[in-house]
Amino acid sequence: VWRSFEPRSIMQSMGLCTMGCAVPLAAGAKLAAPDRPVVAFTGDGGMEMILGELATLRDLGAPIVVVVFDDASLSLIEKKQREVGLANAGVDTQGTDFAAVAEAMGGRGVLCRDREGLATAVSEGLNSDGFTLCHCPIDRRSYDGRL
């Protein structure tokens, strides 16, 4: 989905363990380097924790793209529960319409169901006057076998 072509152009939390950090990191990156493209990748749980940060993106008026991978679960926690034989507990989410939330917060919201749609939305978002949120539904167990 995203390739970096130069050193020091990716920021991420160690081990993907810090929920909710992607959007604030993206805002800071854009403030530090206004001419560089900024795309944030986050999960549905992390995005739900910091929905108010969309107001910050709106107020910045910068072309920041937020990609939300939505599997209707705190799936990395669910995966760890399964790995140790625990029942699924407290990790299911109920289907937030992230594109609609983005629109309500003054940005552009796009539902992306495939790679081509996401690529188009990211390209358009990077050339816009404000933030774009790409809502990407994914399979609930997309991380299994990958992390």
C-alpha cells in the first residue's frame, strides 16, 4: 500500500503496541515537514480511541491521509487471547462508519473496498486541501500468521 523511498520516512510504535498514536504522529510529522506527504495507518480500535484528533487535522487544513483498517475487533489482543487459550473477551467492536465520522468532522471520508480504491483515495487525499480518511474493511483474522 505504501512504499518509502528514503531513510527516516516511516514512524511507527515499537511492536505495533501503542494504540491511538498514528494520527497525532502524522499531525506532528506534517507540522515538522509541511512539504512531505503524510499518510497514517491505524486500526479501528486505535482510531476509535482518538476520534477527536480529527478536529486537529481539520484545523491544520493539511493534506494528511488517515487509513483505517477495520476488522471489527481489537484483533491483536484477540489473537493473543486465542494463543493462550482464552475466550474472546472485550475485543469486539460494532461497526463505526469512519468515513461518515470524517465527513462530520470536516474532512473527506472514503470507503475503500480494494487496493485500487485505496490507491486512488490516497492519491487524491495527498492533493487535497484537508484531511482524508480512508475506511478499509478487512477480514477479521487478517493478522493471523503475519505477526
